[in-house]
Amino acid sequence: MGNHKRIVLALGGNALGNNLPEQMQAVKTTARAVVDLIAEGHEVIITHGNGPQVGMIHLAFEAASKMDPQLPLLPMSVCVALSQGYIGYDLQNALREELLSRGINKPVATIITQVTVDEHDPAFANPTKPIGSFFTPQEAQVLQAQGITLKEDAGRGYRRVVASPKPQDIVEKASIVSLINAGQVVITAGGGGIPVICEGNHLRGVSAVIDKDWASARLAEQIDADLLIILTAVEKVAINFGKPEQQWLDKLNAADARQLITQNQFAKGSMLPKVEAALAFAESKPGRKSLITLLEKAREGIAGEAGTLISL
């Protein structure tokens, strides 16, 4: 596939761990793999998930709210912003240290990134992503009066639920491109981006979470990347996953990928959004390609020796 590509690298959950100590250790391993790509001359733009991290932030403020009713629950947009800051802090430091240890003098910057969504997105009519802990019917009634959506969960109580709309526009894309062109390593669109709705000149945060792979695909498209790498827990995409006839896929063209999606070959909660996002980027412009693989196989994947490559 050649060298010196502009690559959006979407880190999976295992790149960050599940808590603060795990994250501080995980980013060191992640940094080594990322800097391997930078050392080969690629422009690398890093995105990441934030599931455990945004959950911890939400639970902390939820607990505080239960102790003091004067402290309201934080909007999900603010929780995502907080997670972008502290994940970026750890990633920045790990990447800077690894770069300098190899004699590479490249600045690293985290962009607090907003991503616009459509207020008429069907996802808002049926929020499905559960967030935080369980509430009693009485507690739920109070929260619902504050405009917070909750749903009863299998007799265990009520949980807050939020929508997962599709990303429309990366608000800070011009700043991201300026930093890339200045030779910097950019960490952006963390957790899928802070979900906002455009109201004239105002950007209003909304109670939602954006899928980070879809946000990464949109980012890659808008900054004219050559390659989107979506990192996951398996080396390749498979059909008939977990069955005796399981088959690993080296390559997928757009038509075959669409057919496999219609055949429900990919699990909705895991591989499906990755394949759909990878396909969307590959179809956005001739020559663009997507790769789904393990973090430690990213270099081999670029060389065509690992992972599943998706193209037109």
C-alpha cells in the first residue's frame, strides 16, 4: 500500500484499559505501536473510545447528586468533554515520551472536539444507550421532571438512557488539519466527539453518545485521509464468527461487505458498526481504504500482511 500516508487510527477499548491505573499502563503499549507508524513516515491522527472512562465520570457525579440534590447530573456532552481531556492527557504524555526516546521531535496535541449531529436523527426518538447506575421509581420520577430520560431495566430499577445519533460534521476539522500540516501528532474526536446541535452560531450540547468508529470515519473523510484503521480485539473480520464454518477475511470490496451486512454476518454491538464505518470511508472517495485489525498488527496491515482491508 506504500508509505507516507495520512492515517486516522481509531483506538479500541483495550488501548486504554478500564480504570486510571490500567489506562496509565495501557497507553505506554499503545504509544509504542503508534510511534512505529510515525517512524515510518506516516501522518497519524488518533481517535479513541471512552466507554469505561465516561462511565466513571458519570457515576462520580451521579453519586454526588444523590448526596446533594443541589448538584445536578452532568449532561453527557460535558462528561464526554471531561473524558477527552484526561484521556488526551495520558496519551499525549505517553506519545511524547516514546517519540523523544526514539529521537523524533514531534509535538503532540489533544483537541477537545465537538461533532454535530442532526436534531431530527431517529436515534433521539428512541434512546437506547444505558448510562450509569440504577434508580428507584421515586428517584427516576424526580430525574424525569428534570428532563432526563430513564427506562426500566429488567426489574432492576431505572437507568438513564441516551441516543446514539450519526456524526455529521467535525467542528474543529480546520484546526486539526492546521496542526497536521504543521507536523504535529493530533489526538481528536475522543469518545466519538462531544455531541452538539448547531443552532445558528451556537453549538448546544445534547444528551447523546456518538459511535467512535463512525466519528473516526467522518473525520478521516473530512481531513482527506488515505487510510482509516479501526482497531479491535481480533486480527481480522470473520464471517460465521464462533461457528465451525468460521472464515477470516483478508479483503472485502464494498459490494461484498454490503451483502454480508444484509446477511447479518456481523454482531450489532461489536463488529457491525466497525464494518459499516470502514465501508462508509472506503466509499467516500476513490483510493481511500479502511483496515480492521489489532493494534499490534497495524504496521503489518498497512503492508497488506494482516487485518481485513476494505476498499471499493
